Amino acid sequence: MAGKYNQNLMQLIRRVHGIVENADLEKHRQSQDYIGSILGNTREIGFREIQIGTMYAEWVSVSRAHMKKYVILHCHGGGYSTGSSLYARTLTTKLAASTSMDVLCFDYRLAPENPYPAAVEDVMEVWNYLMLLGYGARDVIVTGDSAGGNLALALLLQLKQQERLLPRGVALMSPWTDLTSSGKSFEDKAELDPVLNRDYIDRMVAAYAEGRELESPLISPLFGDFAGFPPVYIQVGENEILLSDAKRLYKRLLEAGVSARLEIFDGMWHVFQMSPFKAAAEAMDKNAEFIYDICR
């Protein structure tokens, strides 16, 4: 019976995802924003729009007394070609509610109009903005989903290259870490994944990094040097083709002596935390537990 339920759930997720998987990139982006505005709409959360350079950004905060010392910097997903702060409200509102911390999300430039290194430059600009506001590096927890997980890691690798202080910790949801698509799960999970497929990933890679060295750590952070990284917590769904991206990242972090934890969620798919049901809420609570632990 559980298997039948899971099959039905996978079919439902495929249908819902079909709303945003539009070949017309602009319509795809608009439909994501529409979903974000619906699923991210809650009375207990307030939004404050700001401008960082030429970027739209927003602070997401609970409408009650809450912790001000620490902030969360969230990097949204979308294959580097779609996604926005509005779409990310499906996650940022939950992060703010579960941690009682302010969350900053920003609209980095998207491919194919602005391929690599545009997003990598933009995340550094946002980091510098936080530092100018008076936050210390250790006051910031960086989070990211999918391509946003890639961007979160690229931020830390850049900071390390520049011999700057790193954030207090990193929480990643279904991170896309290897743009060479060499993980075994691209084959093993191809029939199970209701959200991503190889064709979609190939299109995103071409739009973002055509003609680039895909094993460059700022493009595929899996191949970076993680020595000295702060604690990292990774969540990934059992049924996604990016499972290997998460598992191999976890292995590389441990090899580098980083305090890392990987949690694989049974029967779940790519960034399932966006969904409005119990397993997603539980996963977000676990993100909050990790963040509380490292802020003690």
C-alpha cells in the first residue's frame, strides 16, 4: 500500500512540476514566481524589499520578537537560469519561521543572459553588503537549494581564496555540486526522479557554463578544496538524480576534516522542502536544529 501511495505522490509531483517546466524561459520564471507568491504567503512573515547594487533583494522576517544577532543568507535555486527571491519564499518563509532569524534572499543575474561568472560575482557583492551592515562573518549562516547550494559553496570557496573569514555554517538542500553530471544517480535515479532529468540539467549547464572548464571549483564546487570549512548540513531526497552530488560532497567534506552531516530522506525528491506537507516541515525543523547547534 505504501508503494502505491508513493507512486501516486510521484505522479502528482510530476504534474505540479510540469506547471513550471516550461520551454519558454520567461513563462517558466513567471510561473515560479506565481507559485512562490501562493505557497510563501503567510501572515506571520513580513518582507522588506531592498536594493543591493543592481539586484533586487528582500529580508524575510517573522512578525514577532526574534533573534537579531545571527542572519541567514539564502541562495535560491533554479539551475542558474530561473528562480528568484519570490519563488524562494517557499523556503525562506519556512527558514525564518523555524529559526526565528532574519533571512536575506537576492536575485542574482540569470543565464543565459548572464552566464558564469555573473552569479558568483553577485553572491560576493551580497556578502560584502552584509559585512558593511556590520555583521561579522561568524554571524551569518549560508543556505542554498539546488543551484543555490552550488552558489553557497562557490561563495565560501571565493572567501577562502581571498583569505577572508568564513560564515558560521552552511545548510544545503539538494545541492547541485557537479556540472559534469558524473554521479551514478544520474543513471540509477533517472526513472524515479519526478522533478529533474538529464536533458533539463544539460540545458542548464549549457546556458550557464558553455565553453567553460566544468571542473573549475567555482562552477562545480565538488572539485574544490574544503579544508577549513565551517560545519555543513546537507539534505537530499532518495529519489533524485542529484543524490550523488550530495553524497560525494559529503565524502569530500569528511576527507577535508570538515564537520559535515548528510541526511537522505526516504521517497523524497529534489528540494521537497518547498512542498506544503509534513515531511517538508520536519526537514525544515532539522535545518533549524543544525543552525541552533552551531550558534550556541
